[in-house]
Amino acid sequence: MDKQTLIAHLNDDLAGELGAIIQYLTYAAKATGPYRPQLAQFFLAEIADEQLHAQYLANKIVALGGEPATTPRPVPTARTNREMLEAVLAAERDATRGYTERAREADALGEKGLMVQLEDMVRDESGHSEETERILRDWPL
């Protein structure tokens, strides 16, 4: 593991956060049915956290001597509310795994501040996953 590899991994994480912002914004617009207002609000409320994560990652990439990614990860196509929630859950779980690994990488390179921030981001993403799981628990098929 070297600094350039860490920057590349952080850029992949940044692409994920940029994609998540688009995903939540799009899904809020596409939500339908009797729970549309609550679902749209749920999706929109998540954007602020993802934006803060993206800003932190972009700043850290620059601080490490890299160039921040500007291309978002593709947003999964979802036709129904359930498909949107399942796609969000998969993305949040993926982010949690990625940030857990990135925290290990940061620690190995002596980047303690980055490690701590990434651990905080693991907490955020885990919370998003848990909330989405709770919504899906009794969601009709």
C-alpha cells in the first residue's frame, strides 16, 4: 500500500458518494404511492451526509497530492419503491465495507486523522443501512 493507491481508492469512494447524491435525488423524484411523501423525504434527507462525505474526500485527495474524481459511480436503475430501497441498501453496505477497508489503509500509512474520519463515515453509512433495512422489513413485495 502506498499513497497513490490510497488516493485511487479514495477517488473510487468519492465517485460512490457523487453517485449516491444523484441516486438519492433521483429516487426522491421517482418515489410513488401512498408513502411517496415520506419516502421522498427519507431519500432527500440522506443527501446532506453524502455531500459532506464527498467534500471531505475531495479535500483529502487534494491534500494528499491527488486530483479528485468528478465522474459519479452509475446509479442503479430501479422501477419500484422496493427496488429503490434495495439499491440504496446495497450502496450503503458497499460504502460501509469500502470505508472500513480504507480506514485500515489509512492507518497502515500513518494517516491517523483520515483513519478516524473514515471510521466516522463507517458509522454514518451503517446508520443509513440500518434505517433502510427497517423500512424494508415490512415493505410489501
